[in-house]
Amino acid sequence: MKTVIYQGHDNLLLGMTMKDCSEPESNNTALHACISKEDVLHNRQQLARDLQCGVKDFVFANQTHSANFHKVTTQDRGKGALRQDTAIADTDALYTFEPNIVLCSLTADCVPVLFYSDDSTLIGAIHSGWQGTVKEITLKLFRHLQHYENCDMSHIHVQIGAALSQEKFEVDEDVYKKFHELRYADEWISYNQDTKKYHIDNQLIVKKQCELAGIPDAHITIDRTCTYRSPHGFSYRQDKQAGRHVSFIKRTT
């Protein structure tokens, strides 16, 4: 199984599974976008073994491109892990202070955001497609953590995972306007005069949202792998039947 490990020390484990043609369904991990649920469960079980945990330690959300987030507790352990209908409803970001829970985010071009605090047990996983970005899901969650969970943003570290590159994220004026209305995204938007299309760097706009929340630039890392161009990427824009990566984060006791 092909998996990128972004960090694997200090009781933290965070990474992202990648497309692997040697695995069932090329290592697809999404129950909502698959040919065989049995194959997806096989891939999830293999990942659990690699992470030295059980599948029922995973927590998945039913992602809807919302700006909704959910505080995961021990009662949520296993939600969405074996059945899609048990996933946390209408939610695109998860966070927890509980150890030994694996928070998961499914993507195929959208931006996965994994984060943790170095002065508390906080971890989190965000799914920020273009709709989530214009709804400012990342910024809203971090402001919630600051104001309601008393988290110090200067202690937060962020890993932005592989996603669609600016070159391949081509949109019409209606989507461009939504980004433009953010008032801080134009730096990462270009216009192709020949095709009359706009190209947007969703990863760097999400990074800007992290910075607006008060997270130090030095604490933000980006995997610039393009899910469209990489042979190890699942890309919905390239293939509407594509599988999904899962980005995961876990803190052990």
C-alpha cells in the first residue's frame, strides 16, 4: 500500500494514502465512491494495520462541501469506518482532544488539511474543496478553536496534503468571483486569455486562511503533489469515477 507519512514521531502520526495500482481498486478508501465496498474495507484494514490500530479507531464524516465541523469524542470512535451511513453527517472538518482516534478526510483534488497543537492534545482533519475554501471552513474552525476551546494558534502546526494544482484547477468566471470576494485570494489566481479561464491555487489560499487565523508561516507545510498529474493521484476532475485518498492523523498516549 502506498502511503505518504508526513510525520511519524512525538506520539503523532499523520499522512495520506495514494493511488496504488497493485492494491484493490488502486487503493481507493471511499465507501461512497467505489465499485466494491469489500475492496475499500480491505484497503482500510490494511491501513489500520500499517498504523498499528483497528479500523474501528477511524472516524469519517459524510462530507458535503460545507463549512461545518464536529468535535470528536470517544463516543464517535468508528463512525463511518465500516459503513457510510454511520459517518458523521454533513460535516467537512473533525477535531478532537482524545488520544488513539484516527481522524480521516477523503479527497480526490480537494485540499486536505491536517493539524495538531504542540501544547495540547488537539488534532484535526479538514476537507477543503473549492466550495469549502470560499466558505472559509479552515479559518472558521481555527477561530472556533481559539475562541471556544482556548487554543493558542501560535502552537498549531498544519500539513496541507496533495491536491489539484493551480495549472489543472481551471474555472469559469462564476467560481472566480466567489474567490475574488474573499478579498485576499487574488494573489493566487491567474487568467488565461486564450481559454478565457481562471486558474486558482486552492492550496495557497487555504494556507493564507491558516495565516489569517494566526498560525505561523513556519508551522505550515504543503505537499505540492498534483492529484491530476501524479500517477499516484486520484483526480475527480480527470475521472469522475475516481477513488479517494484518505488523509489521516492520530495522536497516541
